[in-house]
Amino acid sequence: MYGPDLTFLGVDRCDLTDTASYADADVVIVGAPFDGGTSHRPGTRFGPSALRQACYLPHDGSRPSLALRVDALRDLRVYDAGDVEMFAGDIERSLHALEEAVAAVATSGAIPVILGGDHSIALPDATGVARHLGFGRVSMVHFDAHADTGHTAFGSLYGHGQPMRRLIESGAVRGDRFLQIGLRGYWPEPETLSWMAEQRMRSYEMTEIVARGLDECLTEAYAIAVDDCDGVFLSVDIDVVDPGMAPGTGTPEPGGFTGRQLLDAVRRCCYELPIVGVDIVEVAPPYDQADVTAYLGNRVVLEALSAIARRRTGIPWDPHQPLLDGR
Amino acid sequence: MYGPDLTFLGVDRCDLTDTASYADADVVIVGAPFDGGTSHRPGTRFGPSALRQACYLPHDGSRPSLALRVDALRDLRVYDAGDVEMFAGDIERSLHALEEAVAAVATSGAIPVILGGDHSIALPDATGVARHLGFGRVSMVHFDAHADTGHTAFGSLYGHGQPMRRLIESGAVRGDRFLQIGLRGYWPEPETLSWMAEQRMRSYEMTEIVARGLDECLTEAYAIAVDDCDGVFLSVDIDVVDPGMAPGTGTPEPGGFTGRQLLDAVRRCCYELPIVGVDIVEVAPPYDQADVTAYLGNRVVLEALSAIARRRTGIPWDPHQPLLDGR
Amino acid sequence: MYGPDLTFLGVDRCDLTDTASYADADVVIVGAPFDGGTSHRPGTRFGPSALRQACYLPHDGSRPSLALRVDALRDLRVYDAGDVEMFAGDIERSLHALEEAVAAVATSGAIPVILGGDHSIALPDATGVARHLGFGRVSMVHFDAHADTGHTAFGSLYGHGQPMRRLIESGAVRGDRFLQIGLRGYWPEPETLSWMAEQRMRSYEMTEIVARGLDECLTEAYAIAVDDCDGVFLSVDIDVVDPGMAPGTGTPEPGGFTGRQLLDAVRRCCYELPIVGVDIVEVAPPYDQADVTAYLGNRVVLEALSAIARRRTGIPWDPHQPLLDGR
Amino acid sequence: MYGPDLTFLGVDRCDLTDTASYADADVVIVGAPFDGGTSHRPGTRFGPSALRQACYLPHDGSRPSLALRVDALRDLRVYDAGDVEMFAGDIERSLHALEEAVAAVATSGAIPVILGGDHSIALPDATGVARHLGFGRVSMVHFDAHADTGHTAFGSLYGHGQPMRRLIESGAVRGDRFLQIGLRGYWPEPETLSWMAEQRMRSYEMTEIVARGLDECLTEAYAIAVDDCDGVFLSVDIDVVDPGMAPGTGTPEPGGFTGRQLLDAVRRCCYELPIVGVDIVEVAPPYDQADVTAYLGNRVVLEALSAIARRRTGIPWDPHQPLLDGR
Amino acid sequence: MYGPDLTFLGVDRCDLTDTASYADADVVIVGAPFDGGTSHRPGTRFGPSALRQACYLPHDGSRPSLALRVDALRDLRVYDAGDVEMFAGDIERSLHALEEAVAAVATSGAIPVILGGDHSIALPDATGVARHLGFGRVSMVHFDAHADTGHTAFGSLYGHGQPMRRLIESGAVRGDRFLQIGLRGYWPEPETLSWMAEQRMRSYEMTEIVARGLDECLTEAYAIAVDDCDGVFLSVDIDVVDPGMAPGTGTPEPGGFTGRQLLDAVRRCCYELPIVGVDIVEVAPPYDQADVTAYLGNRVVLEALSAIARRRTGIPWDPHQPLLDGR
Amino acid sequence: MYGPDLTFLGVDRCDLTDTASYADADVVIVGAPFDGGTSHRPGTRFGPSALRQACYLPHDGSRPSLALRVDALRDLRVYDAGDVEMFAGDIERSLHALEEAVAAVATSGAIPVILGGDHSIALPDATGVARHLGFGRVSMVHFDAHADTGHTAFGSLYGHGQPMRRLIESGAVRGDRFLQIGLRGYWPEPETLSWMAEQRMRSYEMTEIVARGLDECLTEAYAIAVDDCDGVFLSVDIDVVDPGMAPGTGTPEPGGFTGRQLLDAVRRCCYELPIVGVDIVEVAPPYDQADVTAYLGNRVVLEALSAIARRRTGIPWDPHQPLLDGR
């Protein structure tokens, strides 16, 4: 919607109104240029465009991962369906349009990868997948500084602070299969935390992560995610990273991950778990410096796709292996 | 809504739910922190906060104009009612809330001065005033790079490209008392221009303004504005100024006014015409440099208020008079 | 070359290696992403991408001019040939590749419009056209803060300070049909000015422009341009505009045009003269603020194309005509 | 002083000239908008305003800490006394005025929390507290990239490089209860380091911190701080954090803490030690990106207050406890 | 003081403590890196460094003016004495040190050109010259948005809003030979304006300038300046230019000159009048974009020097002459 | 070449054409202001100027390291030879000129420290040293996000993606003594990785570094570096650091080192190994924020020099020693 029509790093285009155009897809990328649900700084409407472009290499539909020894954009069949039309001023209509798009992708058997947009979109993203796989059959791995479990904001049930509550309320995702990693700061208030506890959500605040170590927390969380669920939706809010390293976002909360930690956590998630959907949200280009946040978001997408591709090879992966061994 | 609660340069606060709090007002300032109707770059939700603060002088509720020899913030009774709650994701509800606020001010006999926000708000702004003075009794002086007379956008009747059409359709403002000044560029398309011509709007594109001179165009326009109307609503889109001088806006169109020209035009408008409402819109702080666009917007408000105050003195004003003469 | 492959505001693509793909063209846009000839701040390699995208309207291949009442992108047959491969580290090879591309367009009968890039490219741009129309048969209208008539720089005959000298030396353009408008500052030194005088160039420094008026200077210059020449090449260096309004450039020289003045001068040039080629150079996005310089450059291209389209209608154009008259 | 009059995240206002207005205070916030002592980049005069506002949540005087399970702004009685008038051009008068303000707060029994301003203010800040608690009875925990123990600079005893020397010379703080954490770089020179050693200061350079681990260093330092002293003053120079993550500061020294490390260190300090005063200095908004440094500074204040509040509950705190346990 | 030691565009260095080093000087440049008198945004301490460097041409001590046909840096004997040490925190000592430096230059018979720094420095600048030429024998041409005639600010007689009052009070400059050009906005208040009127100052507010034309106002003002005075001090506050074109300043007031107007006005001033001193103040690099304000300030200096050099040739200058005529 | 002529933090100047001027040098700094080999964002031509100036301390030729207890700029004899003339548009000529300069320094027995510029310069840098010490006798420690072992780019053998391949092909550096640390991302493609493996290069990708720990990898790599080689060339591409902390670079790849890690790794390298040459490349000021990347690059140089100086003292260094012990 914003700027020229281009695909993620040059992958092939598909048309969601023409199911044949993505019938053989492993992954379909969908742009969700929506910031009408943002409670503070807007700008994520330019996220899809930035995430598609933020790379210094040719937009040639190929990205061989040094680390994982796959070329996700070639080893998988990846299409980009372009942006869903989402009018900032009408959140209900916009989220509905996105849910339909995601559901169409999921129904085709492909993994939807949604480029946000603000975090409001997690509601249609995960709902669209759950409509295909079954309500309650998809667990959620959610990297974020914020719980996004508010009841209402500005008098609306919809917005970037509330999607996770709506997902649990509707039954699309089970509360006890909701894994939140990276929370911190001064929100939400105790009442909402109580509601979260009642839902048996598992939320890793940074204090626990620092005290126990990120790896241990991830191991624990990922085990929960695959317990009696058929697939995992991965939702990455870029603000899980410290704003000192990822300034281009709307509600920055100091004290977060490094970019390296996020990439490694996403890699483990997508390599170890059966991913059925991904979104990457809250990249707000107007607040970015030299596009570093958009670059990070682009790499989150590539890391996820590369790990999915590596998982599909069935060949075990050893992070200790030197780069040039076996080349 | 965004950031701390403060008033325009320190004027007194009033409460729109308490009519007594502004019963003696000459002017009531209302913040409209809404960018849900923006078709391109968002950020005007931070406009009200920026417009209230962009000044290097103390926020003491006093601003003696060197040029006009009045202190508008003291010579007039000016209150700031704070921001109307406007959720970006629900444009209809938001515009309705603003219309009620503006109507309350107008009904009290005060002049509402609305700090936008995107230009969607011109619809509730002028409608709110017309509800008090009578539909068709208020003419519009509209400084802008864009005509804002679109039919729909993103499937919505509401948005920052359509308010002027809605105002004419509803009869709130007569098409033949609609004066547009500063238009340029490549929008709207011929069909919309034909509709505008049918309404007998008078739109001064920059070519005509350069060819004839701005002063002559203003003289002509202002004469139309007071012909068989009871009051004039002044709507100033900051993008009427060249983006090279006012970069902090969402839909920049090169080739516009200088800041000086806008200030002089606003001064003449408010000194010569019976102003019944003012809005200043499309200041988008995320795209600004050193706040220069916010400063300009702040000065547009002060220029308007100063000219209104000077007009009320009844003492003729001579722009040739040296600053220190008669001091 | 830099970033995704997209066309100017969505016009159709053509392929310079396939003459059939642009056989019916009126205009072919060519990107020249080259900043290897820059003596100071680089970054113009991102100029073509920025100039193609800098617009808030849909990239739909249509831009109806309010002022000129034509839709240049539709009324003319406009193609975008994409970028010529130009390696910053090898200026001679790069300029040669561009010259071949421009010559191919000119030979087809279309007007080449080259998006720079630094001003080094004016050499291949005008040479490519002159190879088709005849050396000495093309006059040059050159808007710039700088004369660009240096002998050598950094030991090279090629670079953004020397193209105009090379063009005159080769005979591609006659010195006495070389019109420079907007010069100012402290370069070149007297020896080069003497050489320019010997070539009988006509260079309008800002002092003369202010003293006599821009319109009078343009009238005089444009008359020279069509005296015994078959066509006019228009070369617009964005730094002719004051850096206070167009900061995104490499060698900013204060005291220049307003953006409005440049747009009007380009319009007159392309409406009044038989244009055979255009380039727009020295837009350097890394130094820009909120893309205002790129927006201006985009509008220079549209203004040129719109004026060419209007000229071809044969219908006289009156700048005094109100926008809505005759709609 | 700079901009509108507002309080830290909306806490209640008090008036230092009216002791009754803060008689029941646990904490009084004081703004010190002074950058006249800065040796390099100025701008910290805007620090108090930025630190008060840098938050995306409502300014409602409530901030429930996810980590510490207290709402410091409600569990403690926190007032904001506004800014002390400090003229950049007269450092002695300015520091004196601040010292009086801090002493007034300390005398009331409340903890002063001073928002800088450059680090010159540490002299009046800690002196003001020591006047109440006794010279030599307050130890100092000082997070900083720089020792700030210079003798003179620009011919002045006062400035942001010298406060720690003045504090030890006057006896306000004992040299052997001066704990500096995070030093690095190329200043001061050996003579000053010798003076520091003579005072028996304990300064942890980053090399030692990396070699031994930050936690071990803090444990050691904090033990010294409470040995034969009655209270601890915490002085946080934001430049202890790496400038790559906190660019908005005046004398950036690469190689520092992450934001996460600083927040955790401040939390431990204020939870484990008897804090009697806090300052946070050297946030320079003109050099910030998207306010990330101001956000970090705001969170340093909240972290300190939350830990103080938690300490006062007397309920032990376990960083390994999951967020939702016991909710 | 800030950054490396370099001279204005590479002119020779001199040492103010060694009068022989500038005995033959026509002009001596002095840096005044002081922003301790600024009431709002600081940063002008970096002005001298920025003004010396802001040029894309080699720093070779030569700048042939296209307009004036002189090379001021060669035709005049220009030295740069470097920066005076000025500590922001001690305005009285700093201004005194500068006054001594300026007086030393003036006494040598050279014209001091002071690179600020905030406008506080106009007091020592003009006083230093008057000490040589006689109190009351130097008139002042003062380009500025602000009158700078305040009585006190922050309890100080010194600061960037008060120098002009101090100059008149001391008798260094006669009130009735004080020409202010470009004033606008909302400061000072009526009492100060009355004081100014009593002094018989002549202040041209932008309204009068627009109404009468800048050229006419300058002609009038310049005639006053040479009436019964022996020399003219030119003080240029960069904020006389519209902040939309010169954002890098501390107290921006919209509605000012274009850069072109300032350059032309400075040229006329220095060509027509007997200049005995110049300062250029209020360039604040932290707020600049792509150095455009520093570039403008650099060109103001060059324009002044070039006009002085041209005046000294005794050869009449005609602004209508084409650039290449007579070369 | 760009801007004023100044030396690294005020060290003495030397002249490469006069061998006597640096006959006693331990270190000679050489500027390589070249970005003609950059494949994406340019700007490193301003790297040498930025690296020389990025410090808040006086430019006095002294920098006592807190950590290493040496003053490298005084304990070593360090000269700055200024910039080599390198024209962006002619990479072959430019690299040749640099190679001659580096060889001259190496031949004198001094350590060349080259300030880039883009990474193209590693070819002449290491070749220049190898010409003196013998081809194959110098090993390479190479910190970088990228392998820079491409075959050609844009049809050229030279450029910032290919220098390491050229060095191995020529024999200047042995492939099996080529240590690459910090690689990551999606380049180069498998064919190039195979070529690297064939050369027996040892490349540490971030995955291995995270899995094994940076210290262990460095220990292993440094042991290889001194095995049967006479000296070590250290090449530091600033993009080895995460772009979130070092945004001022041309080809940012998320997931890198912290600044602290780089400084420590460089320190160990230069303290433990016999360094014969150093370059620091890819600092691109136009994309930097508040100069943080330039500051980091400046500190990389100082860290390297300090460690070299400390190594030469022969006194063992213990990172656990407190700062003030033994002072």
C-alpha cells in the first residue's frame, strides 16, 4: 500500500485471490501495513515495505545462510502475496481482511509469514491459522517486551495492547500454551497479571531470564509449546530487543535482548518446533536510525525461514561446527 | 493523550464537560491527536503536543505580538480544553467525539481553535461550528497543497483526503463559499476537479498565485468569503508551505508557500474576516527537523489569535508603521 | 542496482537490449546510480531509487497535473529501462555504459530522461543524444549552483565538476549554446571562467538573476537555446535550489532558488523549447530530511514531462487561468 | 525551566518554598536543568524535561513494576518539586541554588532524586544530603565511564569533570567510601589517578569488571558502601552505558554497560543498600535517537524507586520467581 | 576548544599574544565557542568549528567570489587567531576574555571577525572595537529575529538576550545608530520596546520589511549607520533567516529571511559601509540538518569579506553584469 | 582530502615523501578516504576525518589508557601522514597509491595504521606490508561480518567484497594463516565458501563464537596466526559490531559483537601478537548517530596502539588488577 509494489528480497509474487498462484507454496509472505492500533508512536504501516527491502544484497530471491547451510528462499517455495489493504482508521475491518488472507494461506498448507504492522495483527494472524488447524491446537511463542493482554484501550477491544487476550478468550490459542519471553517494565497492572495467571500463561520477565539464563528458559518454554499442540505460531515483536539497539519502534522499553540473542532464539524456535505461522511486528521506520531496526527485522524473517528449511532437511545441525568444515 | 497534560503556551485550562469553566471564553483550544485518517506518513497524533510546546519563551500565557501590538493570550480570554480522546483505529467514533467538543465550544460563543491531527478533522471542526451558526452560513478559507475533496479512500468516506467533500455534501459549508489557496501537484484526478467545479468552489493553484500575486488572490478570495455568510472558518494545512521549509508533514508536495507568506496570509485572513473557527493540521513531528514545522504551526496559531485580538480593538493597523513608532 | 527493481511511479518497464520493448516510446527513463565522480559527499547512487519512489500517491503510472491539465505518464508513452550498471570505482567504464544506453534511447526517437547520480553523467547524457542529433546541434540549458567546467580533478578528466568542459571540447554541445542558470559561490577560479568566456558560454550568476529577475533571464536564455540548434538538453542539478530547502545533496551552496522557482523554470523550459533529453542529478538521500529533496527531484521530472506533454497538445496554456475554469 | 511545567510521569507537585507541601514525602524529585559545566557536547539542560516525559504509558502517577511487584509511585509518597533555576552562564550560583534545594529535601527526611543536568550537579547533590546526615556519613556509589575527579577545567574548580574531587576535599563524602563502577577510556591522567589512590577510592574499570564479572564487583563494592556509613548516595551517569546503546550524551566513551546491566545494577543497589539520595545525569536529548537514552534514564529512576519501595516492604525478593507465580 | 585546531578555510594562523604575528592583518578571525548565555537550545560552542569547516572546496585559503570578482582570502590579509578560551559556566570571565581579544585585534588596525557562539558575545565584540575607535563612534547593523535588548534573564545582566542593551547603556554604541533588521515574533514585551524607542533605536520588524521591501529598508538603515559615526559593526544572528531554511539555531522564530536575502543584505552592508567589525552568531550544529546552517554561516563570512575586499579595490560593482563579461 | 588537514588526536605530522620526517616512527597513521569500492551505502571517504576527530578530550597527542597503563601516543613515536589522494572513480589507481604509501611506512620499520575507507583498502594495506616482510610471512586477523572473498563484483576484481581473495591469490597472505572472526549472514554463496575452505582459511561465524565462547575462539585463532609467520596484520571492519550499536556503516549485518567485545578482542590481539600493520575500515559517517560509530573506531585505534605499547614494555598485564592498585 505504501510505496512501490515489491516482494520480499525478490521472491516470486503470488495473488491470494488466485489459489493456483501459491498452490505449491511452503511459505507465503503477507504484508500488513497497519498502525491504527498503536497506542503511542505510529509508523509501522511502513514496516512491510522496510522489512522487504532492508538488505544490502541483490533482491534475487536467494539467501544462503552461513550458519544453517540452507538457502531458505530457494530450498523452500516462498511467495510474497503483497500487502492486504488495511485502513488505519477502521481497525475491525482491517483485521478482518487480514484474517481472511492468513486463513487462505494456512488453508493452502503453506506457512503464513506476516510482516507488520503493529501488534494488533497477532489476533487475525493466529486466528487465521487456528481456523485451519483447529482452535486450541496451536501454541504461541511470543517474544515481546509487553504482554499485550490488555482488556480494552481507548474504548476498543482491538489494538496493539490487547491481541493476546482476544486470542485466549476466543479459544484460538490455549492460555496454558502461551509462552511469553522478554517481558519487562511497568505494564500491565496487577489485575491483568492476575487474569494471565488464571489462564495459566507462562511469561518470562527479563529478571527471570537474566537469573536463569535465556537458554534454559527457552528450553523450558519450547517443551511446553509442543505438549499436546499440533503447531506453533511464532510472534516476534521487535521491541523485545533493547531500544538502544533497535530504536525504530513505537513503545520502547529499555533492558531487552541484544539482536544476537533474538536471532539465536528465533533460530532455535524454528529449528526445534513445528512452526505453522510467523509474524514480525512493531518495526516503525520513522524512528529508526540508518534502518538498523528494519535490517534486524529482515534477518528475523530470514532466520526463521532458514531454520524451517534446515529442520525440513532432517540433517542434524551443530552450532559448534566451523563455518568452512565440510564445505 | 500523548505525553503529559499541558496547555497551549501556559494558558488556563478548561473542561468541556463543565460549561462554566469556559463560559467567558473568547477562544477555546482543543487538541485532536488523530492520525487514523492519514493516507501516507502518520505522526500527526503528536501534533497537538508539539504545537502547544514549540516555543523558546516561557509558557506563561502571554505573547505580545511585535507586529500587531496586542497580546492575544491576555487580550482575549483563551482556554485550552486539552485533547479529545480519539482512537486512530476508529475514525467514525473519533470524528464524532471531536464534533461534539467543537460544537460545545461554538455553542458557548467562543471560537474553537483545533490543533490537529490529520485533515480528517476538518469535517467535525467545521460541522461543529455550523451546527451553531447554521448550515451554509459559514464560509471556508482553506490553505493547503491538496484539495481534500476525494470521494472515498481505502473504502472509507472519512479520511484526510475527503473532508471538504463531506462538508459540502452535508451542506455545512456552501461549495461556492469554499476558498482553497495553495493547491498544486498531481491530485485529485479530473473527475473530482469536475465535481469541485460543479460545486462552484474557488481553488487557487500555485500557478495562478504566482502569475497574479498572492495578495491579489487573497483579496479576491476574502471578498467571496464574506459575501452572504456569517462567519469564516480558517483551515490551515501546514503542507501549504513548501516541504523544503516545513518537512514535518505526511504528504509533502514541493512548490509551496514560504513560512512568511503563510503567516502574512493568516494574519490578513483573521484581521479582515469574521473568524468563527480555526484548525491547524498535518504537523507530523516524527518527520520534522529541529521542530521547525511545529514552530511554524505554533506561530500560525498565535498569528491567527493576534489578528483576531487586533481586529477586536477596532484600531486600524498599518503594516508600514515602524516597530518602535508610537511605543 | 541499489534495492528492489521498480519503475518511476509505476510506469511500464522496458529493456534497452530489446529495442522492440520501447519502440513506441515518447520518453524512456534511465537510472544512473553513480556517485564515483563526486568530489565531496557521496550518496547519489541512491538517487534513482529515491527519485522513482518519492511520492505519496499510488505508483500507478498516472499523474494528472493540476497546473498543466495533462497526465504526462499517460498522455506520453513513458517507459522505465531500469538502472545502467555503473561501478563507482571505474568512472570511465561506467560513463561509457551510460552513454550507450542514452544513445540507444535517442536513436529510437524517444526522449531520454536520466535519473542521476552525480553530475559526471551529464557528459554521457548529452553526448548520447548528440550522437543521434548531431554534434553541435543540441543546446544545453543547465540549472546548477556550479559551472561544472573544471579541467581535471583528482587527476581525472571525468568527475562531477568537469562534464560541461568535456562536452564543449568534444563539440557535442556548442559553447555559445550553453546556458547556465543559478551559479554562485566561490568556484571555479578565474582561469576557468576565462576559458568559459572564450567558449562564449552564457552563465547567469544569482546576482544577475536577482538584479534582473529570473523570468527575464530565462526569456533571454531560452531564446539563445533555440537559435540554430535542433533541440535542447535540460540538465537540472538539484543544488541550484537553496540547500536550506533541498539539503539532500553533496556540494551545497547557499543562496539559491526556491523549489517553486525551479519547478516554474523547468516548466517554462519544457513547454517553450524542443526538449530532446533531460537529466536530474545530485540528489543524495543520505543527507536528506524526510525525503524533501527526493520529492523535489521527483516533481522536477513530472514537471518536465507534463510540460512536454502539454506542448505536444498544441493547446496554448495560460498560467492565469483558475484551476477549476473549464473543468 | 525549559518547556512546559510538568511532573515526573504525573506524580503530585510540591513547592520547595513550602515545606508543608512535601512534609509527608518519601521521595522528592528535583530538576537540575544545567549544562554550563559540560566540557564537550551540551544539551543536558533538557534532561529533566526528557526524563520526566520519556514513557509511552499515561502520565498517571502509577508504575507497577513487573519485576519487583511494587508500584513505586504509589507505594512511596513521591513529589516533584519542579526545576531549580540554574543559569548555564553562572555555575557557582547555580550549584549553590541546587544545594539549597537538595538540602531542604534531605532535611525533611525525604530522599532527593535529582534529574540532571550535567555531572557538575553531583557536588551540590551529595553535599546537600551530607549537610543533613553529616559529612563523611554518606558513601557514594557512582556509575560512570569517567572518574570525574579532575582538579580544574577551563580554569574552574566546578564543572562536570571535577565534582567527585570537591566532594572528597570538603569531606562531604569519604574517599574510602567512594565506589566508582564502569570507568574506562583515556582520562584522567596518572597524576589524578594517584590522587584517587591516595584517597583510597575504589574504582572498577571495565577491564576488571569483564574479568571478574559485574555481579562480583557489585557485591564487593556494595559491602564497602555500607561499612561505617549511614546512607548511600547513588549517582548514575548515563554514559556508563555503551554509547552504541545510549547515544544521547555529551562525552561518549565506547565499551560500556548494556542498558540491561545498568538497570540490574541500580536495582541491586537500591534494594540492598540504604539509599539517601539519587541523581541521574548526562542525558543530552539533542544527541539522542528516538529518545532511547531518555527512556533509559527514565527507567533508571523507576528502577531505583521501585527497589527502594520493595526494600521497604521487608518482603524478600527472588529474581528467579516467574512473573505470574503468586499473582 | 572543541575538536581539532584548524583555521577558517585554511587561512594562516596568528597568535593574539604575539602582535607581530598579525601586524599586517586586514582581518583577524576569532573563535568564540561559548553557549553559556543561551536561554534555550545550546550548541553554539561548536559554531566556530562548524563555520570554519563548512565548505566542500579545499581548505586552501582562497575563495574567489563569482559575484564580486575578488578573492577575499588572498586579496585581504586574513589570519585566524583560533578560539578564545570561554567556559560556559562563567559568562563574565568568558566575555571579558573575548573583549580583550577583540580589542587587541582592533588596536592592531585589523577588522575582527568573530565566529560565535551565542549572541552574548556581541557585547564584548562591539565593546572591544569601540575601545579602539571611541565609544559612540561605531554604529551597529544588526540582523536578527530578536532585539536582544532584555534587561536581565535568569538573574543575570549577561546572556544572549541582553547584549544590545548593555552596549547602549555603556555608551559603546549610540542607541540612535543602532539598526535592527529582521525582528519578528513575540518578544520583547512592551516595556522593553519603550526603552528601545527612548534610545531612538531603529528596528525593522518583518511586517515593515515585507510592506516596504527589504531593499528600501536597507537603504534607509545604511544611511543612518554612516551619519556621524566612524565605522560600522555588523552583527549577524543566523536566526534572522527563516528556521525552515536554517534549522541549526537555538531560538528559531518562523517568518524570516531567505538565505539569499541575507547574503545580499550582508554584501550590500559590507560593500557600501565602512565595516570595522563583524560577528556571526547562533549557529547551533546539534540542531542542523546536513550542515546547511553552518554552510550559510560560512558564506555570510565569505560574503562579508568579499564585499570588504571589493570595496577596497575602489572599482564600482554592478550587480547586473553577466558573470563572464569582462573575464 | 575531505575537510581540513588535521592529525589523529593531535599527534605530529609526517610527510611520506620525506622519509626523514618519520625515520624514528614506531607507528605511522595513513588516511585512506576511499569509498569507490563500496557495493551499497557510501560515505567511508569521510572515515579518516571522523576517526581522527571523534574524541571529547583535547587533541593533544596524549591518551593515557586506564586499562593498560601506557600512553600510546607518547610511549610510542606516532606520526600521522595525512590522507593519500584516492579518487573514488578510479579504484585501481587509488589502491596503487595507497599500496605505495603503506609500503613506504613498512619499509621504514614503522607499523602502518590505515584509517579507511571501505574494505577495498585491505588489499593494498596488507600487500604493502608484505612487500617489506615477505609474501606469505604475514598472517591476517580479520574482524568482520563479511568474508570479503568474492571473486568479482560489478565486473571488477577490486572492491570492498573481494580484497581477501586477491591477497591470498597473490600470495601476500597465506590462506591457512587467514583468521576471520565475526562472520554471519547470507553471503558469500557456497562456491566462494568452498574456495575459502580450499585455501584452508579459518573463519569463525557468530554461531560458533556464541557456542564456544569468544575467548576460546580467539585463543585458537591467535595461536594459528603466529605459527610460522613473522607478523600479524589486523584488519578491523567496524561492521563486525552489531549495527544496533554501530549504525554508521555501509553493509550492516545484525547479530554482531558488542563494542566492548571488539575492544577486548583488539586489545588481546595487539598485546599477544606481533602486529605489523592495522587497518580500521567501513566507518560511514553519513549513517552514524551522534558519531557513536566514529567514536568506537577511534577507540579501536587507541586500543590497538595502547596494547602494542604495553607489549613493548615487557611488563605483564593482569586484567584483574584494580584500576588504582599500584598507582
